Amino acid sequence: MVVLVLMVLGGAVWAVVERTGEPRRTWGCQRRLKELGEAFLQYARDRDQALPAGVVQFGEREGSWDRELARVWGLGGDEGDLEKVADRFWCPSDREPRADGRPRSYSMPMYELRTEGWPPTRRSEGGVGLYLDEDRVRAAREWDPTLGDGVPVMRVGMIPSPADTALLVERVAIRNVLGRATFACILNAREQWGAKTLERDRFHNGRFNYLMVDGHVERMTERASGGHTGEGGVWTLRPDD
């Protein structure tokens, strides 16, 4: 009985230790990603399974996925509204300084409309984040004349394997600022780490957190996230890479 009590107490102490320092910050990042995953899914439920575009940029009109998620919480997309929920987009381990604005620690893997074509297929090499500007929308309309004057929309049903496809990845960089189109999308794992003041091997002990389309979070190295080829894995819509 004494041994059992000691084992239970030891487990409780270890749980506290695990939740301090970098382990605690890593756990906090995972929790925030899960909250963002819930917001994405609510956004999709309210909009016929459509996900927000990663970036919208038409002339002076500029938008990003974080601005759209703010609407799920009953807010607008301006800087004042984003300020109210800024911590939800920030990983506690991300202490890279931002020159202008609040930090955003995450980006959507990008789907390049100009080269991938539209609509996506099971062999598409792009991710879930659409970058919508004049050139890319024009290319999408050429690929898919049924769009007419409309714009492409990524829907959950277009993603063959939601549990194996990243919705958000960590991106620590001085230019990844809340509400900005710049760095709201990301092409591949090579772009994930842009920090100048942090040591990579101490950030989450050498791994990143990845939010999948189905809402769960996985922690892995950049190499593992790219799959067996290094150019696929959770970064693409392909279900078998």
C-alpha cells in the first residue's frame, strides 16, 4: 500500500515537472492549436464546409485566415478585434521579437493555384491554404471555367485524409505578424524556422506542433512532417505521401 501511494505521488510530482518550462510551453502551444482547430471547424460548419482562405490580396483589400477566424468568436477582422484574441494565435515558446504588431506563430500550408490547377485532386501537391490574388484567381478560372466570376474555395470534403493533412503549422519568424497577409501561408518545412534570437533545438525540444484538418495535434520534426519523400507528408492534400 505504501509503495502504491508513493507511485501515485511520484506520478503527480512528475506531471507537475512536465508542465513547467519548455514542456509546459509546448503543451500550451498544443492547447492553443486545438482551440484554433475548433474555430476552423466551426467556421466550416457555418459556411457549407468551406475553410477560410490563407490569404486574400486584391489591390488594397487584404485578408488572412486569422482575421476570418475572429468572426467565429463574434468579432470583426480589424486590428482592434484581433487584439482581443491575440494570445490565441501565439505559441508560448515563440519569443522572437516582432518589429510591428503582435506575434502570430502559425501559418497555413499553401495551395499554389497557378501550378497545381483547380479543383484539387488526390495527387495535388499543395496544402489547404488558398492564396487568392488576381493572378491566382485568373489561373483558377482558366483551370475550371465553371467558376465563372467566382473564386475558388477549399472545402473540407476536398481533403482526402483530414487526419493526415496539416491545417496549421508553426512558423517562428519576425515577419509573421497577427492579421498580416505576409507569412500567413507557407510553402514547405524549409520555411518553418526563421527565428534570429531563439535556439532551434530548445524550441519544443527540437520538434514542432502540427494541427491537422480533423482537429488533432501532432508533434514531430520537420523531416518527419514531410513524409518519406521530404516533399509531401502532412504538407499536401495527397493521402499516401
